[in-house]
Amino acid sequence: MDNFKIVQQFLMDKKATIGYGVMALLTVGGERIFSMVSFQCPCNYEQNLAYGLTFLLGPAAVLLVLGFLANMKLWRLYTGCCLKPRKLCPRGNCFGCFRVLLGIFSDACVAPVMWLSVALLNGTFYECAISGMNDKLVVDLFCKNKTLACQKELARVPCSRSKLPSDEQVELLLMFRAQSQILGWSIIIIAAFVSLVGTCYKNCRSEVSYLQLTFWRRYLDKERQHFDEFTAEYANKLAKRNLQSFFERKKPDAMALPDHTAWEEISAYYNFSKKEECYSILQRYVEKGDKGLTPEMRPVLGMANEIEVI
């Protein structure tokens, strides 16, 4: 049992790393399936570019949309904003809202960046797309110091159906693959550098120590875990009470539940403040009530002495 708890705790501590690892494996597997099963380059100037870019950028766009749909931070900020627009820019703090949306966008971009990197490193989609660009600069780049047949047969090279000599076809394919892999590694390097700079900046600006930050994150994980358990338990009790009242034809027993205002209060973003020492909006509501501050009025990001809780 102790060993199981150790393994469980390790998985909880490394869940972000494990999640990214699983996402990377799924991306690699999905790209290989697309390449081998469904991708068939048409090998003509009219369709190569559109077909190749569709397979290269289409899944990335879908993953970006799914990333937004699966991001609970977005829905926490967006839900109800049509009826209460001030929730997006409370107290005119549009810069704070922009920072939150930037974080949401960066989270949603993880899967698309992985897809683009893997697809470009493989090179299949890029080869098809670039060979269909009937642009003078592109043609001159690949067919420099070659015969006129190279310009006419360039779109057929990815399918190995061109009339060019085999060594010339291999040379062109290697050029396509080299460019694709350079772009892939460039995306990986830029993404890693931006991630490093963003993490360093965020930790450098932190007003709490590393150990308190670790405790803070651990508390939020536990609070979310117990929140799910409590909501399931009370939803079960409420459903049983209502069904029992319906079938037994009697008035339901009184049951204490949070009102609409309470749900609104704990659904807002919360800023950790060293003056209050509350680690979540739920703790602040329980300990301080927070009756006079509506979610529209509460700032999304704090000022000098506050740190954002996401």
C-alpha cells in the first residue's frame, strides 16, 4: 500500500510532464498514420500545394480548437461574459485579461506545435506542398544549374514518377527533406526558448518562495480533487431526495446548498495576496465571506502585492 501511494504521488507530481509525453506519443503516432494510410500526394502543380498544406496545417488547426475547448480556464473566464461584459475587463483592467488570455492561448498551442514539429521532421507533407509551388523563386532554388525538365517535372518528384534521372530525383528529395527538417527544428528551438523565458520571467516575478509555491500548487490540486468528490456526493444526495419525493408523493426534505451568488463568487479568478494568505477563491469565500465584491468587480490580475492564481 505504501509503495502504491508513493507511485500515485509521483504520478501526481509529474502529471504535467507525463501528459506532455503522452501528447507527444499520440502526435507521432497520428502523424505516421496520416502519412501511411490517408496521404496520397496528387503530384501536379494545381493540387500539390493545397493538398500538402491541408495535411500539414489542417490537423494543427483542429488541435488548436480542441485545445481551446478543453481549457477550463477559458470557460471560467468566458462563461456569462455576454450578460456581464465586465467579467472580461473588470475595473478596466484589460491588460490583466490579456495576460490571462495569452496564457490560455499558449496552453492551447502545445499540441499544434507538436504536430507541426513532427510533421516537418518527417517531411512528407512539406515535400508535396513545396513541390507544387509554381513560383519562380522556388523553381530557381531547386532547379538551379539543372535542365528545363526539372522545372516541368518538379511536382512529380515526391511520387517518384518524374522523368528525371534517379540521382537528380534523390537530390531534389533530399533538398525537400532538409528544408522541412530545418523548419521543424526551428519551431522546436523557438518554442523551447519561449517556454524557458516565460517560465524564468514568471518565477522571477513571484513574490512567494519556491516552497510556498509548491505548497500552493499542492493545495489547489487537493482542492480540485475534493471539490469533484463533494459535487458528486451532493448531486447524488439531491437526485435521490428529488426522486424519493416524486415517487413517494411527499414534500422534499430541506437540503442546504450554495445559492447562485455563492457559485458566482467561487467561479471567479482569484489573486493570491500576502495580506490575506488565502490560497484560493474558495478559501477566501469561506473565511472572509467576500459578500460585497461581485465577480465582475474583482480584478483578474492583482497589482503589486498580488500573484495570479490560475
